[in-house]
Amino acid sequence: MDFKLSNEQKLIRDSARDFANTELLPGVIERDEKQEFPTSQIKKMGEMGFLGMMVNPKYGGGGMDTISYVLAMEEISKIDASCSVIMSVNNSLVCWGIEQYGNEEQKKKYLYHLATGNILGAFCLSEPEAGSDATSQRTTAIEQDNYYLLNGTKNWITNGKSASIYLVIAQTDVAKGHKGINAFIVEKEWDGVTVGQKENKLGIRASDTTSIMFSDVKVPKENRIGEDGFGFKFAMKTLAGGRIGIASQALGIASGAYELSLKYSRERKAFGKEIYKHQAIAFKLADMATQIDCGRLLCLKAAWEKDNMIDYTQSSSIAKLYCAEHAMKITTEAVQIHGGYGFVKEYHVERLMRDAKITQIYEGTSEIQKIVISRSILK
């Protein structure tokens, strides 16, 4: 097994690192404090190619592999997880879903603008009662002559306010169960689409998370993705890839906290010597480094399987579960290493700890990942 990155992958990683430190770090605390959407930063990310990394160049994308995407996600997430979740949703849920399963007309109409960052997309699965359970959708899309009539509410939608299009999972035939679910491309400006208030969140505060309400929205039949009844499979396939993005986000948050802790431990003195020379701190740093290395290998394994068209359902869930759990542990330890300074905003680690928590929740909670993994290993 070759663990060496290609020159192109190293270049992408380094470019993402430089971009994050140059463009995202300035103002990151203020954006978090004010819950200010990073409009100019996201525009630059689009110009740099970070919003359509894996999309075929003929549709405006970078044509990169999933490993390159994971590397870039980690670097962006070290500095600003709000920007990285916007990047993750646009890349691995919306762009990937349309490119993989959309028809040529849908790709020509929507994918180029998404991949180049001219517009953003959002993935609408979660509901007030069903959560991320795609089999229990209350949102309905009733077939009419040449359109579907869409009604329902989706919540916890990342990019909900800033997105121009939504991928919406809806029930078209309740009697068919999960085989009666479809996926649709819905434009924000259509009549009957209402965007709710931005949620006041614990972390990733600069990204917008809202509810989306659909009231008698006429969705043209040509905006259905795939064959009739394909929606459940579409959601499951898309979420599996999305978990690789969230795993790499969690990895980046943890890695950023570790790097800050390592730097601080060399500067801060206690009892006459730098604190890294105290075994209590050195052991914490050793645990952090070990957990980050394990998480990175899990992310790269899942990405490699996806690139090589191997079933990555289990590996993506393992990566997401491990990285999310350890992001929370590592960021908590980072605050502890910083002591009182870790509790104030200017040292960044308290923000990283708050951001880490959401990685245990979205794209399926840690408990859901354990269900996916157990089903896979017990087949």
C-alpha cells in the first residue's frame, strides 16, 4: 500500500492551507461572533475551485479525486469550519448528487453554476419529526399533469438561506414506502418556497442553517432526479459520500486544535519550564497526534475506496464516527491545555470545540453511524 501523495495532491493541500490562513483566518472570530455569512470568502473559494472539486471539468469543476477533496477539507476546517461545511454540502451532496444521478439537461442547467461557485446548493432531507430518516418523510410531492405539487417542511438545512437550489427528498406514494420516495431539484425563487429564520447555533455560526417551507410548489417533472421511486437510494448514496466530507471536516477541526495546542505548549511556561516538558501535557499531545493520524488514515481509506468504485458505505461511516468522536475529545483537551486562555475567543480553541460538536450530529448522529456499521459487518 502506497501512502505517498501525488505532487498534484500535495499542491492542492498546500493551496488550501495557504488560502485558509490568508483569506479565512482574518475575521474568523468576528464572523463567528456576529453569525456573519462569509460571502466574500465563499466567492473566493469558488474562484479557487474549492466548491466543485470533484466535478468533471466539462461542467466547470476541477475533476479532482476524493483524496484531494479530503486534503482540502481538512486544511479549510482547521481555520473555519463554517466555510468548510458550506464547501462540503456543495461538493459532496449537491454537485455529486446531480453529476452522478442527474440527466444531461439537469447537469447543463445547474451543475456548472454550482461547481464554479456562481450559486450554492442545499440538501433537504431532515424534517421536524423524521430527522434524517429518509423512510419517514412527511414532505409530499403529488404527481399532477406535468409537474409535482410539493408541500412540507425541511429543517436544519445548511446553506438554507444562501443557496439558490435545493435537492429535496419527498414522498410521492406513501403506499410504496421507501420505494415511493423521490428527489427533486427545486429553485429557491419558485412560488411557494419560503426560507425560515437563521438558527442561532452553538457552533459553525457563520454558516446559515434554516428551515425551508414548501407550499404548493409546482416542480416540473424534468426536475425529478432519476427514475420514479429512486429518491431513497439517492439519499443513501449521497449521504455516504457526504460522510467522507464531514469526517474530514471533523479531522480538520481536531488537527487545528492540536496544532494550536502544540504551539502554545512551546510558548507557555509553568513551574520554570515550557509546559510541553511536563509529562501531563506531553501525554495529552501524544494522544492527540495518535488520534489525528488514525482519523486521517480512515478518511483517506474511505476516499480511496470511493475513487476506486469500491463500496464505501462502511468505511465512510467508520471515518465519520471516529473523527467526530475524537474531534470532540481533542478540542476539549486543547481548551484544557490552554487553561484559562482556552476559555476566551482570541485563542480559537473554544470555537473549535463548539464547532466540533456538530460533526457528531449532522450527516447522521454517531448512533446512526453505529447502526450503519453494525448492519454492514453483520451481513
